[in-house]
Amino acid sequence: MSNSAFHLRHVFSSALSTVGLAPNDMAESAASTANALRMEPAEQVVVILVDGLGLELLDARKGHVPTLRSFMNPSYTWGPNGMEQNAGVQELTTCFPSTTAAALTTLGTGALPGQTGMLGYSVRHPGHAMHGGHASTLNLITWEDTPLRAENWQDHPTLVERSIADHGEPLYSVGPARFTGSGLTGAAFRAMTHVGVDRLDDRPAAVHRLLQQGARMVYMYVGELDHAGHAHGWQSEEWLFWLERLDIAVATLIRKLPSNTAVYLTADHGMVDTDAAHRITLTDSPVLMTDVEFLAGEPRMTHLYLSGHGRQCSQEFIDRWREVLGERIAWIGTAGEAQSLVGPLSTRAREVMGDVIVAMNDSWVLVDPRVHSTQAMELPGVHGSLTHAETAIPLLTIRA
């Protein structure tokens, strides 16, 4: 896991602080948590979130991104105030689980998944009891097949809501049009005005227009790398294609920035490539299956919901899994023990979290054909666990 003291949850509040729009209670707190990343003041700020661009991945392929690479190493230039330093790439740590629903909500709220209840790709549906091992899941990305509204269930206020309430100034996001009014948008970025732009190549122009119209902060989402990584693996030509397109988009964006504008590029998580040789199928092992009634989450980070006997003997259950899987497990423990990773559990998080949480090591995945589709089980690119490749994310600073 990344050991950086700087965290994804500090990015939005720090960026808002640079333009004087941080929530008042953060800016005025004794701990001065508003600008934890110590970002320099600016007139306008752009935050680019590249889904799936872990720091290790970026470093391994930096030869293909001349624009991003130029900001990765510390350098010195002459500015209006004399010699100025480009800080280079900073290492941030993302949340656990290192997955989109959890991380984007951490970005948008500044709160950890234990507080927001956004505990993975899916969790057991709140209020749904077990029925012969067939409980239903709540998909925290799509929010499909549920009467729940994401903004009601994830009711921790977003940083945008708090900023607008204190300062009355609109904040904007640029990304695919389908995100307008989506469940994850409601959970993570409530109150942000979304501008739908489907093509990555067109998003810089949309950001420019907003800045020219006086927007103080614009958030731009890039999801193409994550999609390519899941479908083909991050070491694929398809992933590299989108990395190069990202570099071109960033070059286009910074070419026409208004003066005294800061751009911060980061990610929500990294990724590892896996294969059939590193796939553990739960239903193939009676020893592992014993006392497991249901599971949710994702193949790198699984919520295990246990029978009554399993819950009563959770340590015995955990010891059995450790004996069978050994070093293929990065971490396993009870929901209570998992608070060291996800943060203190809110009431809604306690309702849906697994009795036991298991995170896989190296490139191992844990699948269950009763829950996972064939496509999900065979994805070559995966994330969600605690490896440095998944949890270390970049923060690049670009100033006009």
C-alpha cells in the first residue's frame, strides 16, 4: 500500500482553497484542513481525474506522454517573482477499497468510505435479508434495480454542496453526458453543474469555455483508460492508446489557459493485470465456501456475508481462509477490524458491510460464478486491493 501521508480526500478541498472557495468550516478550523496539500493560490483551478491512472502505471509508460512527463520531475524556471520550482509529481494515497465508487465519493466529499458507505463496486442491499444464499446487491456505480436514491443513501454532504452554501458560486464538471443525474454523480458530486462532453478530445475546449465565462473551479473526468485497462489490461496497446490521447488532451488544455490558472491531475486508483492462473473460484473450494452465505464487492476486494455459525466463529473462519490462501491474501479481517482501512463505520456502512473483508495480494482475484458474470471474472485489468500499484496515485501540478 502507498505510504504517502497525502491523500486523495484532500484534493478537492485543497483545490477549492486555492481560489478561496473552500467550505468555511474547513478554512477556519484550527487544524487548517482546507489546503492539506499546500496548493498555491490561483485565480482559477482545474482538477483532472484520470480513472485508473496509478502512479506506477504512469511511471512505467512516461516515455509515451511528453506533456505529462515534463511536469513529473522537479524543475526551476524564472517567473514574475524570480526563480520558481515545479514540484514534480507527488505521490498520493487513494482510499480502500481502491475502486471507483469509493474513490470518487472520497474525492467529492473528503470523507472515507466507512463514513460515506461507498464500500466497493457493490454491497449487500440494505434491508434485504438472506434468502437461501440469494440476497441482492446494491451496485454503487449504476444504482440499478433499486428504489434507493444515491443522494439519500449517501447523505454525507459533498464539498461542492458545502462550498456553494458558503460562497454562492457555481462549480462545474466536464465529462460524459450520461453522468448527468447518475447515481454516482449524486453520491459524489451533488450540486456540481455537469457539462456533458462524450469525446475526450472535446473536453479541453469545454473547460476553456467555462474558464472564459468566469468559472473559478472546473473538474474534468477521464474514464477511457480505466475502460481500456479492464477490457485489455493496463499493459495493452489499447490502454497505451488512451494514455497518449490523454497526453494530447492535457497539452491542448494547458495551451490556452487563462493566466494564473492551476491544473491538478490525479487519479482515483491504479490497476494490476491478472490472468486465469491467478483466479480463485470460490465454488471450487468447499473449505472456503463453508459458512459463506453471500458475497459482494469485486474480485480484488470481497465482502463475505456469513451464516450465523460463521459470524459467531469469525476468527476460526478467518484462520481457515488464511491457511488455504496464504500469501495470496493481502488482508483479511472482520468489519470492525476493517475500520483501520476504510475509516470509522457510519450506520449505513455497518448495515451493508461484509462480516469479513478479504483483499487479494499480487495479481490474484477471487470470483464466484453465482455472483460475477463471465465477463467480470475474466477481466484482465483489475483493482480494489491494497497493493502499491493500486493505491499510489499521482498528483501533477501545472500552472499557467
